[in-house]
Amino acid sequence: MTTSDALQTADQLEQELQSLELVKELRGKVDPSDLQGWYETRPASRSLSPHSLMVTTLRSPSLIAIPPLAFARCDESAAVLIYHLGESLCGHEGIIHGGIIATILDDSLARNAFLSLPSKTGVTASLNISYLKPTKTNQFIVVRTQLESIQGRKAIVNGQIEDLAGNVLAKATGLFIEPRNAQVLSDSRLLAIWGERPSISTNDTTETTDSAGGDTDGKIDPVV
């Protein structure tokens, strides 16, 4: 597939994503000025390294062609992320590999946990997954995460993957820990990659920062 074809595929999927009824519903709840409200962001749109699994390695028309779209509680207690999974992520033909499901759950739950930890960074200590139904390729999936508890440097997050019809495909619980040397891992640019809550100015209007990361032009890394 040529670069032109890859970009066309990504553009088509982006249009489909933006037209989803779930997206319209969640977007209607967005109010980043209210701590009890929701904000919209685009995690995994930019990478600090060419070796990033989610941003670089899996960014392909037949894998994960576009970054997920996320809606999160302003207090970081919960989030909803929408991914599109392509046809080349199979274990059995037509079925998404369990390792990919684990990766998406790990990334999504970690985002919820890390943004709730004092230093905004951490590592996965454990991830327990129950695979309930096969996840088919070439579809949008919904990942819902919920912060269960946070105690000091430890955060526990629950989550599940659903299809657009609401069928629960997998569930997970993760324990995430902020290392004692968290300052070594901490990097303000990571917050942009995770998709942090937009900054709010003193007159309760959203500043023109790009929560997907980096510039304010709204661009994302292209598929390759």
C-alpha cells in the first residue's frame, strides 16, 4: 500500500469515527472547565521515540490506522476510549490476537492511572484479564476505564472492552505503581502523549493547547 493509499484509509476511518453516535453523545458532555465534567483528547497521536509500539509500530492501515479518541472525566476518575482495529491484528483469522487486546487494555488503564498519580507517571505492576468473547477485526471498539482506588504511589484501575453494540468482549483490572525514582521517568511531554486535560484560563475558557501532543495545529503522525 502506498503512502497515499494509507492516508486515504486513515482519512476514511477518521470520518467514520467522528460520525459515530457514541462520539456525538460523549462530545455533548464535554466541559473541561467543570471538574465533574468531561474533556476530549487524542492520546497516542505523537511519539517521543520511533520505537513506540502504540504510536509507531502499530500505526498502519491494516493495524491501528488512527490514534484512539478519548473522553475522560476532568477528575481522571474514568475514561472512554474508541479504537479502530484492522485486519492484520489476528490470532485466529478474523479475530484480534489476545496479546493486542492485552496491550490496548494495558495502555488504556495505564493512562487513567498515570494521570491520577502524583508524578503523572508509573509502571504496570499487574494486569489481570478475562477474555469473554472474540473481538473481530475491522471494527471500532470501546474501552471504558474506571479508577477504583489510589493510595500513595499505587493506583488500581478497572476496565472493559466493548463493541459498538455494547457487548462486553474483555474485562481487566490493573495495578499501577509510581516508582520511587519517578523523576527519572517523568517528562512533561508524556502528558501530551497520554492526552491530558486541556489547560483552563482564568476566565474559564480553554487555552489553545493541543492535548494530543505538541503543536496547536491539530495534526497527528501519519500512518506508514
